[in-house]
Amino acid sequence: MNDRFTFEMTVHGTGGFAKVIRGRDNILERDIAVKVLDSLATKFPESDQERFRREARILAKLSHPNIPSIYDVDFSKGHFLIAFQFIEGKTLREILDLEKQCQLNEVKLWFNQIASALEHAHSLGVVHRDVKPSNIIISPDRATAYLVDFGIALTVEDGKKLTESGYVIGTPAYMSPEQRVGEELDYRLDIFSFAVTLYETLAGKSVPFAQYEAISALNETIPPQMDSLILECLLPKEKRLLTAKLFGQRLVTAMAPAKPLSEVLSHGKLHELQAALDDFSPRDMLNLPAGQRVLILAKVNDVVNSSDIRLIYAGTRFLELMLMKGILLPADDYREIVAPAIEWGFEREIGDRIGSDPIRRSLEQAAQFANGEAHRVMEEEVVKYLVDVDFNNRADWYLHSWRMILQTLLANPQCTSGSTDLVRMLRDLNRIQRTKRVAVQEGSSNILQLLKPESPLVEGEISPN
């Protein structure tokens, strides 16, 4: 653009007919992302290029907390660049690749925000056209979701031109039926793609269009109303859910507790119990009648100790919830939560993974806020578990998670005595991590040595043997 901006040489992300590089606004001292769409300036006549410029100006009018702001554009000859707000975080695709599926409370938060972003865009006549997990960024604290990569509004003919030139428009797994066959498109295609993304986020797999499999059957903590919402969005466009705003409203309603807690504990489903617990504070949990507290703990323990693989994600969610909701409970009650949470967080086979990242995060959060009794229970259970663990034989994720939990327990003002074992374990862990880092650095140095000009790997031929 000009000397005001500097850019990284590597491509930060690619997709469709564009690439994204990270840069820096040197005057305003802020990070930026630059979307490079130079193909629009080389594959189309001037009349079409002008239409694209108008579309970019429309995109610049988008002003929403869950849509990155556009800062600047460059329409100089042969170039089509858009500079916008750089969003720190992971894509939903990256999170799903790591965790397979996300917990309902986070999904409710993220998808409600994205629904609001889509409603704002649609109100200005802007259609996204490629809603999918890799175009949703989740902030590092997992409190905010951003919808990124708003494309230029391409007609069917535009798409054909770019496709013939080797560019792909849209992502087949998330395309609406009308998008696949090249019909005239409107905002309803975003509703379809958004529902497909919601299914994948909750189920951990792509939606089976031929024979829909209810996510409420896969995970009993998900209400059947969620399936109803998704199915309504997958209908032909003339019957599809009308707006993104309605999507957000239905999402919230689907997870709202509909029965009193006494009825839920007597005859309710697991998704109803989760919905009730979602609204509880630690003080609310402590103030429940003793009988209701006992029933909640009993139901959680039944799920956690069940051999039914269909209840694995329900057990994960309940342990994650109760680690924070129960920090004011009596020590014996809280121990019933912490002990299995450590096992599920670090040892339990959950799908094709070992341990649960959401539970590990909740353990760290509980370590930060636990009061005297809860802190003592956590310290005792952590020491009991780690005393026989050999850190040398554990993966990096395991070491990192325990380092964060140990540091957080020690930093908690409630940690006034009995911390000797925690300190020793943290020191052992840090020593092993430092040793591993040195080994990695030495390995990298050896590789660089091999690649020096005098090395036969560079100057001579490599024998196939």
C-alpha cells in the first residue's frame, strides 16, 4: 500500500481466490491483516473491477463487534488489497481438530455472536457466502467469536470465470443446495452453512445429509430443540428459517431451563439438568437444600462412572461445570468432583483422544478461585495423582497443562500452607521441560549443520540407501 505498512513475507492464511498476510500499521501501531485478491484485478475487465470496488466499499460499512473492521483498501493498477483488523486467536476449525467437539455453553456464546454478525451483514445486503469453521475465529480467552473472510459479492458468472482460472468459490461441505447448482443466491445460503457448522461443532463430525443423525442422541446433554433448529435451516431455501436473528433467538431458547430444578432432578433429562446448572453460581449451589445437592452429585457420579460411551461427553460437561459450581461445597462433596475430573482431564479416553481439554481448563480455573476447603481438596488430589507420575515420559500438552494448574494453585491466596509438594512437583516439571527444550534446540542445530554449503547433503547426490 505505502510505507505506512510493513508485511510479513509468509502467507498467514489462504482460501478461495484470496490469500491473507499479516502486517503492521506503523503509524497507528496496530497489527493488521491484509486480504490479497489480485485475481480480481487480473481476471476481470475494468467494468467488473469497478463493481468489486463498490462491493468492498459496502463491506467497509460493516460495523459489528464480531466482524473485523476494514481499515484501508488498495485498488491501484493490478492490485486489489483490503486491510482489516487482525484478530488473535484460533479458528473454530483448529479447535475442532484439537478437541473434536465443543461444549454447549461455549457453542451457545459463540454462535449467538456469529448469528448477530450475520444479521448485521444481511441487513446491509451483504452475504458472506462461505460460513464454515475455518472462517470463525475464537479469541484466546474463548469469550468472543469473530466471523472473518467476508468475500466480494460474486455473481454466478463471476464464479465461473474464477473457477475456470483455477480458483474455488465456496466450500462444498458447507454449500447450500442452491449454491451447488448455481441458482440465484441470497442471505439464506448463509443460514444453511451456519447450521451445518453448528452441527459439526456439537457432533464432532459433518452432518449426514442423506440420513440425519440427531446430535441429541449422540450427546444426551444436548436438547432435541437443537436438532429441530438445525433441520429447519437445512430445508429448501423457500422453507428455511428466515433470518440469522431468529437463529440466535432459537439457539438461546433451545438451551433455556424449562422446568423447576425439583422436577428436573426427579424426572428430567440430562440436557435439562445441564441447562439448570448453567445458570447456577457457586453460592446458588451451596444454598440448595441438602437433598437436591446430594441428587445432583449422585446424577453426575452416575454419568461419570457409566460404561455407556454415549455418556462420555455428558460426563465431560458435568465435571467441567461442577469444578466451578462446586467450589463452595463441603470438602467431601467437592472431592467427588475433583478426583474424577483429574482422571478425565488427563487419562480418560474420550473419542480418539486422551484426556479432556475443557476439563483441564476448568481445573485451572478452579485452582484460581477455590476457597480454603476447595483449595485444600484440589491440592491433596493433585499431589495424590502426581506423586507416581514420571514427567519424563509425558507429552508436551500434559506437561504444559500441569504446569499451569500447579502455578495457579500456588498463586491462589488460599495457598498458605502445605505447598511443599506442589513446589517440588513444579520444579521437577520445569526442569524436565527445560531439558526437552535444550534437546530440541540441539537437534535443530545439528540439522542446520548438515545443511551448510560444504555438507554432502547440499553439494553431492544423496544415495537412495
